[in-house]
Amino acid sequence: MEETWIGILGTGGTILSTLSLMPQVLRTWRTRSADDISLAWLLFALLGMAVWVLYGSLINAPALVAVNVLCSVQCALILYVKLRTARAAIDDKEPVRIVSAGGKIVERV
């Protein structure tokens, strides 16, 4: 009976962990913006999830591997949108206009 409860607990944790990122993924995908999400957090979260996948593989814990793979995919989607929108913002910027002391306008991109 104890093993059943442990399985239920693991399944519940898997479901909750996987669903925890879903609202952010949906919001990021709809708005096409991840400006308010820290790049450092995304990178550390992905690294942590990769370590959990490795650990789960070594101890033969498929639920642990599955939840972290699913969460990694969600984080990777957010990271993709973040990097893509950051690149688009760089490409769309107006050139900076600098006026020299002599009144000559110099453009810097």
C-alpha cells in the first residue's frame, strides 16, 4: 500500500511541475514577448533540469526524467521567444544620431 501512495505522490508532483510553466509558456507565445523573464533564470533552470534528467536516468526514475524533459521543452520555448524577440528588437532599432561639436550629424548603427 505504501508503494501505491509513493507512486501517486510522484505522479502528482510530475503533473504539477509540468503544469507550473504552462501559463508562462502560453502568455509568452501569445504576446510573442519574454522581456519580463530573466535570461539568467532561464539558463539556470534549463541547466538544473538537465542535471535532473541525468540523475533520473542514473537512478532509473522515468517519472523524474519525463517531468524534467517536459519542463525543459517549455523553458526552451520561452528561451526561443526571448532570443528571437531580442534579435528582432536589435534589427528594428533606429540608427543613433550623434551631432558632433561642429554640427555635423554622424549616424551610428
